Amino acid sequence: MTPPDMAESPDRQPPAIVMPDRPMMADDWSDGLPVIYNQVAGCLNADPSPPARVVDAGQGNDGQIVIDMMGDSGTYFRCQTDPAGKSKPVLFRQEMPANLPGPVYTATPYPPPKSPQAGICYEHYPVTDHTGWQLGWLSYARAGDNCSTASIAKP
């Protein structure tokens, strides 16, 4: 998927998001989160297996916003919605890919993910609006036995 690069609809502006200082990953799907936050929220709310977590998002070839989501129960959905965020999101069940692109976005009130593997830790960064209200978490997986010195890994 390509990063979102669409014109914003003035009547559907996302909240003024304050992105956290993230690890050396300034070039991942989450760079577009401030532009497509309304679509992300709509897709997460449409997922039948909460808590769903966004693992990839961008603009598809047809101009639609495409959001890949993973549920704690192992479900994996692709959500499509229009760039203006006016249509109801459409979910498609997908096979979970071997490698998730990461990072993982979890909306509040759900807690950030915990790793099912002992050798992977998550580093969590709060995503807030301009008033300081926490909207969710961006979580980056870190590989290694000592999580304080581990290198960035795919979740």
C-alpha cells in the first residue's frame, strides 16, 4: 500500500493528532495516521472481534483507504473506506501474512499488545490529540532477551 496522499474533506477533518517521538522508523505506515485517523477509527469500530489493532494502512490503487487489522483472537481483516470517510467501512476476512509490517496501532480504551513470544518485547508510544487526550498506542516490536537494548523487529 502507498502512504495516504489524498485531499482531506473539510467536513471530515481528523482530530489534530500529536504523533509521538518514535524509534528510527519515521518511514512507516503510521506517518499517515494524522490524515486517515477517522478512517482508522471507523474500521476499528466495525471490526467484529475487538480489540482490533491496525498493522498496516495506506491508499490502494483505486484511491480507497485500505487498513489491515489483526484481532487478539487471531482474526485478520482488510478494511476499505473512501478517502473522505463518509461511507461505511467494508471488511474482508484475510489470511494473516507471514510478516506483519508494523507498527501496531491500538485505540483506547484497549491496552497495547503483549507479545506472545518471550524473545520479543513491544515498546509503546502514546498517540494523543492536541489537548493531550490519549487516542491510542503505536507499538513497535523489539527483538532480543534484554528489551532495553533490543533492536527493532517486526511484530
